[in-house]
Amino acid sequence: MGSSSAEAPHPEGDRLSKRMAALGLASRREADAWIEAGWVTVDGRVAQLGQRVQPQQRIEVSPAARKEQAQRVTILLHKPMGFVSGQAEDGYQPAITLVQAGSRWAEDKAFGPFRPQHLRGLAPAGRLDIDSTGLLVLTQDGRIAKQLIGQDSLIEKEYLVRVQPLDERGPHPDAMALLHHGLHLDGQPLKPAKASWVNEDQLRIVLREGRKRQIRRMCEQVGYKVVGLKRVRIGSVVLGKLPPGQWRFLRSDERF
């Protein structure tokens, strides 16, 4: 896998944690923790924190690390309006406060009972604005966080967007074409998107990136005001019938 930066290769190779992350074995933070615990070997020898490796060297991970990783959970929350995705701000509560035993969806049968340790290290993998609703992913698994919000992530996020004309001039005549491709935010071109009408006042928009308030700002550029925004899918994982304010575990058979 190619590096996303332009830095020259280090003559002694990559840091082991960076190499493990590139191979999809663990996040860098996880890799460092495993190395410290003695759970990683390079060419059969126990690895050291900060060690550098060459591409041809054999990296192996202890079953203890795999077991610990398998116990990490990912939670799917239907975020209602009025909650922030991350840390509390301006008096608004973070969405993670909704993850409680009593707010678990009754139809969720995955992963056994909810335990307090499932909140340890749980963090949002992506954001939803305070006035947006829908699918929010919170995870203890650094691999999933990297997959969803890493610099090179190409995972689709699908939204239902209720709009109305911004003013009496009406929308731009090429509004739909521009929503597909051709808009800029903060001086940077946006990646191609998909946009289609669901009904006379609701759009379906699919993105492969997540700039701050991106959909609202895109719609404003083409003459629409967003009056409702709901995320209904991330990759192949759908919001489905999950009620607002409730959550469920990501099932073992689900992949983003």
C-alpha cells in the first residue's frame, strides 16, 4: 500500500506500528500497546517499541492480541437532533450519553449483554451535526475508525436531505449536475458525489468524504436550504428500523 504523504522512505524502514496499521493488523495506538505487551514478533523475535522494519520482514501477532481485539465493540446509534457527536459543547450532551443498557434496541441480539467496559475507549468514527439525525458509529476498534475516517477512506455515506429554495430566485439551473461534481468548499474541489430526487422536496445524496457541514453548504451553493438531514447508510451498514435515540451492536456478519 502506498503512503499518503510525500515523505521519503526512512533508510531503516517504517516504524513497526505504522507498518502494522498499513497492513490492517491494528491501529497505530493498538499496535504500540501490543508491542509493549510483548504480543508482536518480527522475524520470530519479540518486537520493541519504536522498532523499524523492512517490507520483507515477517510480522506476527499473538493470539492474546487477537482475543483482546475481538472483544472490542462497535455501536450503531440513531442520533436524534440536539446531541453533538463528540465532546460536550455549548451545553449540549454528547451522543455517547445515549449508549446505556436501557436505550439498547430491543431487537438487537448481537454480542450478548451490555457491559460498562463497552464504554471504555468508545469514540465516534465520524460526525453528525447537532441538527442532523441518523446513523452514528461509535467504536473501540481503531481499525474501524481508520476505515471510516482515515485520510484515504472511500466509504460511501448516504443521506436523505429535505430542502426548500433558499430565496425567491430559486435553485441554480444546473443544481443537480453541480451537486454531482464541480463544487468547491474552503477553496478545495469536492470529490464526485451522487444526488437524486426521492420526492419533490427530498434529495438522496451519497458522499465519499465528510467536510464540515458539507451537505448543507453544497446545497446552499446551488440555491437550496436544508431543512432536514438524516444519514441512513455508511458503506454497506444501514440505519434500517433502529429507532431514534436507541443503539445496537455491529453484528459479526456486518462489514462497512
